[in-house]
Amino acid sequence: MLAEWGLGEWVLAAACAFIIGVSKTGIAGLGMLGIVLFANLMPAKLSSGFVLPMLIMGDCVAVAAYRKDAQWAMLLKLFPWTGLGVVCGYFAMGHLTNAQAGAFIGTIILVFIAVHLIRQGTKPRSSGGTRVGGPSALRKATATADQKTHGTGFVATFGIMAGFTTLVANAAGPIMAIYLLAMRLPKLQFMGTAAYFYLLMNCFKVPFMVDLGLINWESAKGNLILAPAVFVGTLIGRVVLQKMKQQLFEMIALVLSVVAGLNLLYRSWAG
């Protein structure tokens, strides 16, 4: 497959790899754009395995950059449900067409966003952006209250869907973005928590992808060629995040999640 690529395909693949890198350290949710573009270069199911090593590389850089900001209490509640979702996705993989998977995941993303907006519309918001030194007292109090009100059912729903969607279509990004936005985490805690979540989850997926034949020697060689683009993207992403205000960060994450959901639905209908 890769032997058939010309210069245009490799340039597009490098741009996608760069976008994935930026998303891991800077702009939450942007990675779905790279994943969608990769799905236009090869069959969607093959692309999910091809992209995975690049995602893991970006995750490693993100963990190194934001390791002190991760909220482990939140992650430990989420991981068992995410593992269950990955297993469900593994067994569903052979029974879902690309169109069915896209329609299902796109609908779930948009429903989650709608519920999130309805819930947040009834709660007070903190004013102003959050600087890299720490969140405001109001934001801390609001975030703590939100995290306490989200019970086991809420965590289980997001965890299972994140695991399922990541195995089927590498589409956990919007699901996790909505989850972390619901927790009202400051941007550094958002990125640090997401970095560890994605790294551990993506590594957990590797044996399943190998067993399904979606990661192989050919895809590994392609990943080695594209690795520098991922790394450069992670460096740019970190600079972008440092300059971005909290409110803008949240708005971009939410908008990109909406775009991802709509894109999945459109592609399922068009296909």
C-alpha cells in the first residue's frame, strides 16, 4: 500500500502526522483532523492501526511535558471502564461497517456535547482566562463541585465509549475532550490528564490491533518515516498552549469535538 504512494500522498501524510503532534501537546481535539485525513489515504480500518504508533509517540512527548499536571484520581476511576470499552470494540470490529461505525460514534459524540452544554448552562462559570500559574479560586471550587457530582454512571459511560470508539476508529479524542471539559480542568491539568490517559489506553490497544492485522511491518516502516513530523508538531503544540487563554482553549476543544461528530456522520451518510 505505502509503495503505491506518490509525493502528494507522503506530503499529506506528513501534514497529518504534524497535526497529530500539535493535538497532543497544544490543541485538544485537533488530532481527529489528522485521523480523518489518514482515513482518506487508506481504508478506514487500516488507518486506525497505521495511526496508532504515531499517537503513542505524541502521547510520550505529552506525558514528558505535562507529567506533573495529571489528575490520577480521575484517571483511576476511568481506566477500568475504558478497558471494557476496548474489549467491546475488539469484538464489534468485525461486525461493523465503516459507515455504521461512523454513524454510531458521530451520534454519540453529538449527544454527549448536547448533554454537556445543557448541564453547563445551569451552572456558574468562572470569569476570565486561566494563566499558567494556577486556576482562580472560583474555578477551583466549581471544578471540585463538578467532579463530586459526576457519579459512577457518568464515568462508566464516558469510559466505555472512549475505549470503544478509540479501538473502532481512533475517535476517543472528542469523547475525552467532553469528559474533561465537564470536569472543568484548567488547560494544563486537562492536557496532563489526557496525556496519561491516551498513552496507557493506546498501548493497551496495540495487541488487539496486531491481532486484527492492522499493525504490521509495513505500517511500522511508514511510522518511522513520519515520526519526525509528529515530533515537530508536539514542539509547536506546547508553544501554542502556553500562549492560549483558558476560555479559548475550552472553546476550541468543544468546537473541534462538534466538527468531529458532524464529520463522522457526514462520511457515514456519504459512504
